[in-house]
Amino acid sequence: MSDPLAEYLHDHLAGSSFAVELLTTLRDSYKGEPLETFASELIAEITKDQDLLRRIIERTEKASPDLKEAAAWLAEKVSRLKLRHDHKKGLGTFEALETLALGILGKKSLWQALAVVSQMDARVAGFDYEHLIARAHEQYAKVEACRLQVALQAFLPAA
């Protein structure tokens, strides 16, 4: 891949794949609890963002699937080990939510960069980046609130 923009977009697509996998693990680990609903709703939102990102990637190049997505998938599988050995709403869950929060900030930065680039590059023009930036901000706020709530339980002193 020789186009820096295409490479950057693929990096973010890989990150979003990691996020969906991580959220799927959280959803499945918290069946019947509010965190299940939270994760399910966020999966739907991030999947929408992925679909849009794939459309933008198609405009920049016709690349085959990237190894970065496979690496993101593998990294998420490794992260499951920590979640699996964690007690409910412990450090593993807290760190998973923190990872998601940071990833969403990265996605917000992606949309901000594309808004600027779209002024000079027709391949990424024509998308409502202001709406995407606002949606990323809302997603971050939701994840951050959940993360801080889990922090109360994850960092309780031992009895």
C-alpha cells in the first residue's frame, strides 16, 4: 500500500474491528446485565462507522483485506484472557472500557483529520464529518461514564 491516506484508513478499520470484537466479548460476558445492552448498542454504532469507513476506503483504493484487521482480531483474542480471569467488573473490564474510550478518541481524530483533508481531496469529500465527530464524542462520553462506574468496583480496597 503506497498511499498514506489509504494506510491511515486501514489502520482505523483494524482498530474498529478490535473494538467490535472487544465489545462482543463484554456483551457475552455480561448477559442479562446493563453492560450487555450497553455493549450491544455500541457495537451497532461502531458497525455503522465501519461501513462508512469501508466506503471511504473504496474511494481511495481497491486494496485487498489488510493483515492489520487480522492482527486486531488476534490482539482482541489475547485480551479475552485477562477478561476471562477477571472477577465481574474488575480490572479487566475497566481496562477494556478504557481501551474502547481511547479508541473512540482516535476515531474522533480520524473524522477531524478527514474533515480537513476533504477540502483538498475529493476522495474523502461529501461526508458529514461534523455529525461523525459529534457521534464519536457522544460514544466517548457513554464509554467514559461506564468506565468510571466500573472503576468504583474495580478499585475497591480488599475487605
